[in-house]
Amino acid sequence: MNAGTSLSALLRRTLRIVLLALVALGAVGAGFVLWRPLTMAAPACMAGRWHGCFGTFNGVLLMTLVALPPAALVGWALAHRRRAAGAASPWRTSLAEVGMVHGTVPFLWMTMMPGGADPDTVPARVSLVPLRDLVTMGPLGVAGNLLIFAALGFFAPMRWAALASVPRVLALGAGCSALVETAQYVLRLDRVSSVDDVLVNATGAALAALASRRWWRGPARTPSDGRAGPAYARAG
């Protein structure tokens, strides 16, 4: 019995070390990938050339990282205010709200940037054939589309019990993406409004919801009279 317990503890410790090592490698890899774009955008921002901060992908990425401390401060203030008011789960609710905004707005901003040098002068383009544009997106394009509503899919079920379901998050991601594609078409941003973008964006939101499932899928509540109550959240 003691040998089995020791082996189980050793396996848990080993798994924890492996996970920490993977997180560290991921952080180093992300820093290596982001270092050059951030250093390219920083001089323009420091010189007050705001187009370099908010008019380029590199600049928006830099501003997203710069905004992390203020976002954390806002989350802390919201949590303390809710805690003082006696609200349930103040920290999780505040983290979900700040995470949704901070993780979604920058990607939406980049998505709504003009795709060419002369927006509003080229005819709006639409692609309604599913899976046709996936080949031309490339790995970077697919990854970017998966991330657009990933924060929304990750945090929305934690914030609202009505969205605590993978199909509902999938529908939310598809609806938001359809609005973005429609806006690109109406504003003539020299981008292709594609059904594949909607599919990939919605898939990214659903995958993110699956990643946060352990935090929003709660056990069934039991009322004071002893009868089983409805579940807080049902998965998919």
C-alpha cells in the first residue's frame, strides 16, 4: 500500500515537472517569435507615430502586451468591489470579463484593418464555398483565425451560465464572426468575406471553451430541502 502511494506521488510530481517544463519552453518560444515584431513596433510608438502603434499588426501586438498591467489592475478592482458587495465568485467573474475584452478586442482590431493599400476603392469580395479558402490561408492564417474569438470562447462560459455549453459557444463564435465578415464587406476593407473565416473562428471559440471546461462545468446544486437541483452548467 505504501509502495503504491509512493509511486502515485512520484508520478504526480513527475507530471507536474513535465508540465512546468513545457510551459517554460512555450514561454521562451513565444518570446523568441515575438521579439522581432515587438522591437520593430517599439521605436514608432516611442516616437509618437501612432500609426505604427495602432495601424500595424506589430504595433497592436505591442499595445496588447503593454495593456496587460492595466487590465490586471482593472480585474483586481472589479473583484474587490464584487467581493465587498458579497457577490458569488468575484475573482472568476472579474477575470472572465477582463479576459474577454483584453483577449478579443486586439484581434478584432487587426481583423478590421484594411487588407490593401487602397481600401474603399476595390469591389467587396465574398467567398461562400466552404473549405475553398483554407488552402490559401496557410498555417499562420489558420492560427490567427482560430485565435480571434478564442478568449471569448474561453471566458464567456465562465461569466454566463447560459453560455456554459460548447455548442452554444460555437454558435456565439459563428455569429460574431459573421458580423465581422459582414462589416468587412460593407466597409470595403479590401478583404475577402469568407465562410471559411466564420468556420475557423467558430472552431477556435469552441476549442477554447473545451480548454476552460473544468472551470465552468459545475456540479449539480442541491437545495436546502434535499432535492437535486439543476446543474449550473451542462457540457455540450
